[in-house]
Amino acid sequence: MVLFSGGIDLADTQFGGGMLGMSAHLWWPEDRAWCVATDIDLMTTYLGASAECAEAVLSAPELEALPAAPDQKITWDSDTINPLPGSPSSGF
């Protein structure tokens, strides 16, 4: 793990070099009012925040945002909105 500090405008800054640079996996403001976590193995980003903040994100038309339940799966086949890809084990 590497810890960086900076403004919210730097949250998507690529680091690590190479063609597949990485951006922050966890980021939060100094007051810890919310936290964003991006799953590095899947294509999911989570927001932990107050109900008011979460509702603002969920209602933003420019974002694809859905509520998540504590018991919700995050496996490759758990997306109920987008088409499922082929099984990761198919072809082996």
C-alpha cells in the first residue's frame, strides 16, 4: 500500500507507470464524512456515506449508481443490470 494526500481533483490520478497505471483504491476527505472504495479485481466502486450523501449520488443522472445491501454478492456474475460476460472458467 502507498498513501498519498491531496485534493479531490487528484482522486483519479494515474500512478504506477506502464500502460496500466492505477488510480486510488480508497479515498476520503480529511473529516472522514465519506469513503470511496474501488474494487481492484472487479469493476465496482463503493461509497460509504450518510444517507443524504448517498441519495445525492444515487439521484445524479450522469452516474450509474445503485444501492448495495450488506449481503450483496460482488462476484463476476452478480450484476443484475448489465449483460453477463462468459464464465471466467469457460475455455479452460
